[in-house]
Amino acid sequence: ALSIVAVSAPPASAANYTLSGTVTFAPGYGPSDLSSTPWPVSIQSLTNPGDTATVFGTYSSSTGRWTAPNVPAGTYTVKFDPQWVSDLGMEYYPGVPVRDQAAVLTVNQDISNLDFHLEPKIPNPTTWPRIFNGSSEAGFISVGDTLRIEPPVFAAPVTNTGYRWYLDGVRIPDANGQEYTLKPDAVGKVLMVGYIAARPGHTSREFTEDILFTVKKGNITSQRLEVTGLSGIGDPRVGETLSVAAPGWTPTPSSISFRWQRDGVDIPGATGSTFTVTPQDLGKSLKVIATGTLDGYYDHERAFTMTVKPGQFSAAPTVTIAGTVRVGAPATVAIDGSWTPTPDAVAYQWYSNGAPITGATQATYTPRAEHAGKAFTVHVIAKKAGYADRSATSPNSWPGLGQFVVTQAPSIKGTRKPGQTLTAHPGTWSPAATYKYQWLRNGVAIAGATASTYKLPSNARGSKFAVQVTATKTGYTSDSRTSAAVTVPRLFTKTSTPTISGTLNKGYTLTAKPGTWTPTPDSFAYQWYRNGKAISGAKSAT
């Protein structure tokens, strides 16, 4: 590391200063071993780096001193370089081979004790340092490569006192080992290495070697992308949410971004690590591309391609047929539960003995006579864009015989008098049927009276007559209904002419007397008349 030599002095001014020191030589060497360069000393500024900030000094063999006048105030390192043609070695003050080991001088006054003792330099090696990348000598190198210095080979033993790594001639801080891994800041720069050798009686010397090619960006390596969320092995289905992971990337990227493509075209907004497959993707090539980025490395892409299959409903409801199933009665689908996902539409198909019933495609269907006693089911089919249809089927039912619905009972019309004909009206039945009749007298079937009409016999008075109507229809249970009975009235054997009693004056009450009747009536009804015309409301005995 650079050391600092601070000389106490008054505050710096705009004045320039003179730096100087003695120069001594190892035994057997003297001023004649210096090259002919007039300026062997370089005062190199740290305050204002660059060639323009360098001040050169001269050497006088008569005084044995070097001198550098007109040095502005600032911080400097001092180098004495006899040049390459000389057998003497170059060194920095105070006697070190590389600048980063040199003392940093703070110049704000004249300094006269910057002495150098020059010794012979270590001769060039028979083999210069070499740079290896793995087992091969380095050529094209990239960020992330770990390089190794192969030491030079000398004719006489030397001791290694350090390694140096440089980019574009600038030493890499703390890069002092035999190996170095290239970092992102090396891109586009030239790499050089230094090997510092020491030998007793000689000036320590750095031997350098560089690579002709500039450092390139590194390459990220990756493993196969991992896609999860698939319901089975292989390709995804519509409705599935896929997740992608990018494990095993070396080195680890600072960021990994994703984009999803449909048939090679980026899907707008699909830039996350998850993607829900849509109906629009059905049958298309779906690709996810992972792009890893890292400073100093080329962007690296890894892709995973799939072909989208139709989605599948993951859950279906339980389907049954509600209520008792019989001919003529509407059968209705009963659904317990739900579909996952929710379908766009639901269709229905009713079956009899395993065959679809033509036109039976609604949620309700009324079995016909031909379906009685046969296996009767309904299929409920869920439909959704991008999904395969899924059907849920009810258990078998066996429709029973239908039942008639009677909304109006049978009735009888006609004059209730011996010799007159009574007519039966069957009532109102649903559905319409074929009707059979049986006439009853006092609740007992009348032999042969099976027509819709019946002529009252001469002895009908005092009897109650009714008609029983039986409805029949294929596929239905026969059913009977009986009309209300009608009575053929008896005749009174004795009647009396009614009489009126009371005073025939205004304001007096008249009373009607019915006389004697055989048999005795249950009750009498009255109607008063005036001049042969019924008096409104006059219907009591008085």
C-alpha cells in the first residue's frame, strides 16, 4: 500500500518547490551504468493525475545527487528509472518496485533527502508470466472467468513477493493473488498481470504480461425451466394457472423477467411468472421465455414450449330427477352442487332405454306412454369456451303409469220422471280419455245400463240414480268417478186445496192453511197472489 511522508511546513502557497536526494550504487556499479536519458527521475502527481502533471528531475554525477525543480504543491510519488538499456533496476522511493508500494509525498516545501540506492535489475526470465483460463492459456476472456498467473521461469532463483492485476494499465485494488475472477467493470478493457520477483543484491522487479483481446461480457448458464400447475403430465389445459421457475442459473442473475407467447407472438400484459391459460390459447403453441440479466453479462434466455389442450371441468354436480316419475307428469332435473369452473351454458338430453328422446332437450320433460316401465335418465351437459364438454347423468328411473286429473266430476241431466231419459256427462278429465258408463240405482249397478243415457223405468219414483264413469288411456291407470245421485220424486196420494183466513181489510193479516196431504210433507212453500199475479217477496204462510 502507498505510504505517506508528511513534511511539516507553513500552509501551501502558489510557489514551486525543489525535490532532491543522493544516488548511490551497488558495488561494481556507478554513474556510467545509467542510460543517457537526461531525466531519469519522474515526480508523478497524485493530486492531478496525467502526464501533464509529471515533473522530471535530472542526475548530476559530479554531485551524486538528483534534482527536480519547480514542483508545485501537491502529493506525489518519485520514480528513478535508469531505462531499459541499463543493467540497473528501476525503483520508486523508498526502494520499492511498484508505484502502489511507493511513499506518497506531500510537497509544500523543498525536500532534499529523497535518496536512492541503485542495484542491478533481475534479468529477464526465460519464460515470461502467462495467463491461464482453466487448463488452457487465456485468449478470449469474459466476465466470470477465473484466471491464473503462471509464474515466469528464471535462470537463477527468485522469490515472488507479490502479484498484481491491471485493467487498462490501472491496478485492480486488492487483486494481489495468483488467481482473479473477472468482474463486470472489466468489460471492454485490456487485462494485464504483474509478477514481482526479488533476489538478494538486486532491485525487485515486476514482470508483466497482457492479453491482446479486451474482456467480453460473461455468459450465464441455465437449467431447464420448471413449469408447475399442470393437471397432468405434459401440456397445459385451458383454465390452468401455470407458474414458472428458473432454478440453477449460474451466476445468479440480478433479475429474471418472463414473457409469454402465443404462436410466437408476445401476449400483451403476460409478463409475470404465472399465467392462466385462456380459451384463446386452445390448440396454440404456448411459450414462456425467461430472461436473466446481470451486470457484466450478456442477457440470457431460456424457453419452455407447450401446446394447449381443451380445459376440463374439475367438478360436476349430482343430477337426479325430482319427484315421482310417471307418464304424463312433467319430470324436472334436480341439480345438487355446481360446476367448476362455471359453464357458459348447460344443455339437457333425456333418454329412454339408453336412446336419446328426440326433442327432449329442456330441463323438464313429460314422459309419454311408450316410456312407461323403461330406464329413464337425463344427461346434463356443461359447455364452456375452450373446454371439453362434461356430462352429469341422473340415476335410472322407471316411469310409472300416468294418473288422470279430474277437474269436473261426472253429472246427470234430464227430467226425473218415469219414462224420461237421463244423460250422463263424463266430466272433465286430463288427459282426454275413452269413457265407459255404468248406471246405478240406489248405489247398485243396473244390469246392462252401460250407455251414456238411461231411460227411467215406470217404477223409478222414490229411487236415487247415479252414473259411474271409468276413464281409460294407454299408459295410464284406469280411474272411475261417480256422479252425484239424482232422486226421482214420489207423488202425493192426497192433496188439499189451501184456504185463507183473516179479515180482508187493509192492515189486517191473512193466514194460509195448507190442508191435509198424504204423505205428510216435510215442509210447505208459499206464494201469495193479487189478481192472479205473484206478489214479490210474499212467500210465508201469512
